[in-house]
Amino acid sequence: MGEIFALVEHRQGVIRDITFELLACGRDLASKTGGSLTAVLLGDKPDAFVDSLKAQANRVMVIDSPLFKEFNSASYQGALSQVLSSEKPMVTLMGHTAFGMDLCPSLAPSLDMPFTTDCLALDIADGKVTATRQMYDGKLNAEVTLRQAPSYLLTIRTGCFPASDPGLEAEITTVDSPIAAEPDYRKFIEYIEPVVGDVDITKSDVIVGVGRGVKDKDNIAMVEKFAEALGGVVGCTRPVVDSEWLPKDRQVGSSGKTVKPKLYVALGISGAFQHLAGMKGAETIIAVNKDPNAPIFAEADYGIVDDMFKIIPALQEKILELKG
Amino acid sequence: MNIIVCIKRVPQTAEAEVKVDSSGKDIERERLTFDMNEYDTFALEEAVLFKEKFGGTVTAMSVGREDAQDTLRIALAKGADSAVRIKAEDFDEIDAIKTAQLLKAALKDIGYDIIFCGSIATDDAYSQVGVALAQLLGIPHATLVTQIEADQGRAQVHRELEGGLLEHLDMALPAVIAVQSGISVPRYASLIAIRKAAKKEIKTIGSDEIAADDLRADIVIDKLFPPPVTKMAEILTGDPSEVSEKLSKIIKDKGLI
Ligand SMILES: Cc1cc2nc3c(=O)[nH]c(=O)nc-3n(C[C@H](O)[C@H](O)[C@H](O)COP(=O)(O)OP(=O)(O)OC[C@H]3O[C@@H](n4cnc5c(N)ncnc54)[C@H](O)[C@@H]3O)c2cc1C
Ligand SMILES: Nc1ncnc2c1ncn2[C@@H]1O[C@H](COP(=O)(O)O)[C@@H](O)[C@H]1O
């Protein structure tokens, strides 16, 4: 029967939100296959994690070993390849996260499991697994069918399957660690915390976010002035940091900061989901982009389709007028 | 050191309109410009930095149609020593896993100490090929790499996790290193280097050298369509002064100034 497995993702002693989204997605799939949902938990003395998972799945499978205190894809692959080969779930779900991206593309071919990444929606009907993914800078969705096989592996985008509390009572099963040591070819050494900069953008009510549309480092000063007029600070997208136009602590998004200001003004930002993940909690979002099809407009409250370099001075003037 | 870098030619879609073609399964390519996948520009830079530090050669490899040669020539101009194209036109349904299988097949006669990839190709957005290739070759990997230092067959690698957190790994080489953007600042090619690269031969490998029967794709695309619009910004229209007038009022009404 179509059993569904979902891998619990945790880091530095905390279960990551994606886990509950995976479990929500898993419950939905299990209702389609008539199978049950198992949360697969690899961790070091993970009792506290088990408690928070009990109501979420039909079973929690626990592999308790110091080897799984931190995530190392090599250790996880060693353990999971054995678990999945013996249990043979129909679908295994993991997050399309730094963790899933490092593990799944190698785990899947090692078990000859059809696999695809970053799914926004999934369906199973007549033994056929289909997924919706995004391509071309988020401008098109693709519906794909996976090659038919007994078992599938899929990674799920964050924020697509709302977590809920179904009030289940999971059976807890334990499995001895299938591996005895961390592989020598890949060893986890330590975490390195992000560098703290001069301004904490997460504390500001107004953030002017600037993207690659700013074109040149020399144009940052103009954006700084504009942000000042609004009483806010400047944040940015990843390419702006990559180009060394602004420091890393200004980056908003999944691999940067999560901000929830009252106002976020996005200038020359296309609206990649990794960026949206960091700012969609803003109360009001204004986007200025010359491309009317930019995905940012689907997230913003107000949009202007124009050249940011024409809008910035005009808007700055009006704001200074209103401030008197 | 034998250094490999995997490079994909992709349409530049961040600022362009992307239309579905009449098959419903592919995009219209005519009005789009194509260039090296951005993440691969970082992989190439890292490969060339490795060559400069450790000596050896850089081989750029691409699974692509004939025009992928233009992109491989850019790689040659930026410091790759040789280039190999695997003829995509010889194979159907090339998804990420099949790309990895083709790269593996093409690497059969090429030695490697390290293989650089990007962490994602911006067209298909699989984030899969480099890590899958490592598995097929039976060597370790790391993706989302923001720093790597190699010494005596091992590498100290920093991987980027969410929220700007990094992890430090100690890895054995050879390995596949799939780099995150920003790992370095890619160089420009000089005019002389571009001219020289134009004359270099690019090796091509096709289905006559790679048996297609054991190649297997994981997915087929059934259809492409614009993402459904669930929410849309209220678009303010007018000249810059008019829209600014409207916007500043909205900002004021919300008590933000
Ligand atoms: C694992 C991973 C993690 C990531 N984490 C993050 C993250 O934390 N934060 C992040 O931001 N990104 C992140 N990214 C990158 C992300 O996928 C996008 O590449 C990035 O957000 C795009 O930045 P952008 O919008 O500035 O650039 P682009 O996508 O290039 O968009 C530039 C936009 O500017 C517009 N424009 C150009 N000129 C003008 C003008 N004169 N006036 C008005 N508009 C103009 C264009 O129309 C376009 O829409 C991550 C990617 C990966 C793979
Ligand atoms: N057709 C291709 N030819 C060569 N390398 C590729 C190809 N497709 C993907 N890659 C490599 O794999 C990385 C990740 O791509 P993807 O898994 O498609 O997102 C890219 O950054 C490239 O380094």
C-alpha cells in the first residue's frame, strides 16, 4: 500500500518549520494512496522532537544516535538508503532546503528512485506521480510526471503546504542506527554563525530593498538617501551582496534575513521565491520594476511598472514634501 | 590538478517575457538571449582560481545543442584549457539525472581531481545535477558551497544553510563541489583571450560514443503554464510624478511618514 515517509529536518536543537509542511503534504498524499504517514526522525536523544511530532503522523520512526546530532548528508544517506530499501515507502518527502538539496539528488539515484526537486504541488492518481515545479526565474510552472517505479523521492518548496494539527496519535517505533560512524570522506566540523553588521535591518519599520536593477555600486548612495527620507534602512537581494555592493548582513531572503517591516519597498527586484521568503511578512509591500511580468508584483500590494531611477527622485521629493 | 567545470547555456529570463510554445511543453526561444548559467560563472571562476593555485588544467563540459559551443568558448576565454560538448540533440528527454549520466559518460576518459558545478541552473531550477553526478561517479559532494580550500587530497568546505548560517565540512577529494553564487567575483574575458578562444577546437561527444539504452530520465514535462495569479498588486499608473503623488499619499495614510 502507498506508504508515505517524511523526513524530519532539525538544526541546532530545533525542528525546522518545513518539517510540519512536509507532514501536511504527506497526510494529503496518504489520503490519496490509502497508506499511512511516517515521520522519519534521525537525531541525538530526540525525545523532545518526538513529542512535537506525535500528533502529526501515524508513526514516528526514531533513529537515535549521536551521529545524527547535526545534519551530514553522507551520514543521512548511509542510514536512509538502508531504511528506505527495507521499508519501501511509495513516496519519501524532504524539504527543498540546504539539507534536502545536499542529500536527495544523491540518495535518489543510489536507490534508483525517480526524483524531482522543489515541488509546489503533488498528486498521485492511478499509480502515477505528478508534480508542479517552477522554472525560468519563476515565470512558468511545469507539470511533470515521474517515471513509474515502486518508490519515489520528492523535495518540497517551503511555504506551499500549510502546517496543521490533525491530532493524530502516532505509534513510536525505534530503529538502531544502520551506520556505525560518520564517513571519513565527509565530516561535519562546526557551524559558523552569520557576521553581525552595523545595522540590524530586522529592527527597522521601513526597509528599502534593492535588487540587481540598481545596476552599479555607485547607485547605492541614491537608494540610501531615499531610504533615509522614508526613515528606513536599505536591504537587498543576494546578487547585490554577491557583487559586493552591500554587505551580507543586508541580504533579505532564505539565505539572508527574514524581515517583517511595516513597509518594504522593492526596487529592481524580480521576486525570486528565495527573496520573497524573507520579506513576504511585511505589512505593506511596494514594488517598482520595469518588467510588468516580474513575479514580485504577485506578492506586492502596490506596484509601479517603470524605471526605478525615474521613480526614486520623484517619490523622494513627494515624501519630503509630505513630511514638511 | 585535473579540474572539471560543468557549464550550462541558459536563456536569460529574469527580465524577459517567457512564452510557452505551441507544443505547450517548451518555451519560445527566438526572442530570448542565452548565456552561461550565472551559478556556473562562479564555478568557472573557482576552477580557474584552483588552476592558478595548484597548476593543472581546467576542462569545461556542457550537455547542450550546437550553440552551447558559444558558451564553452566564453569558458575558454576566461581560463578553461579545453572544452567538451555532449550533443544534447542526440538524446531525448534530458532531465537532471540524464544530464548527470551524460556527464559521467563523457568523463570516462578524462581524469579529475575536482569537479565544479553551479548549485542550480536558472532555467530548469533542479539543483540536482552536480550532487547526482557525484553519486554516479561514487565520489563525495557538497552543494551551496561558499568557500573551499584544498590541501593534500582533502578540502575544507563551507556550505551555506538558511539564514546566513554556514557549516564547515572536512572532505576527501576528488569530489563534486557545487558552488553557491558569490563564492568569488567572476573575471571578465580579455579581447585577446576571446579571439584566441574562437580558434580553439571543442570536442563533441554524441550518441555514437554514449550508449543511450541505459540512460534514463526521471521526469517528463507534460505542460508549461504561467503561475496562476492568486494575488496581484494594485498597479499605479501615470508619469513618475503622478505615481509618486499617489504612492506618497498611500504611505502617509498608512501612518508610515
Ligand atoms: C539556495 C539559494 C538561496 C538563495 N537565497 C537568496 C536570498 O536569501 N535572498 C535573495 O534575494 N536571493 C536569494 N537567492 C537568489 C534568488 O534565486 C535570485 O537569484 C535573486 O533573488 C534575484 O535577485 P534580483 O531580484 O536582485 O535580480 P534579478 O532576478 O536579476 O532581477 C532584477 C530585476 O530588476 C528589474 N530591473 C532592472 N533594471 C531596472 C530598472 N532600471 N528599474 C526597475 N527595475 C529594473 C528587472 O526587470 C528584474 O526584475 C538564492 C538562491 C539560491 C539558489
Ligand atoms: N546541460 C548541462 N551541461 C553541463 N552542466 C550542467 C548542465 N545542466 C546542469 N549542469 C550543471 O549542474 C548545475 C546544477 O544544475 P541543475 O541541477 O540543472 O539545477 C549547473 O550549475 C551546472 O554546473
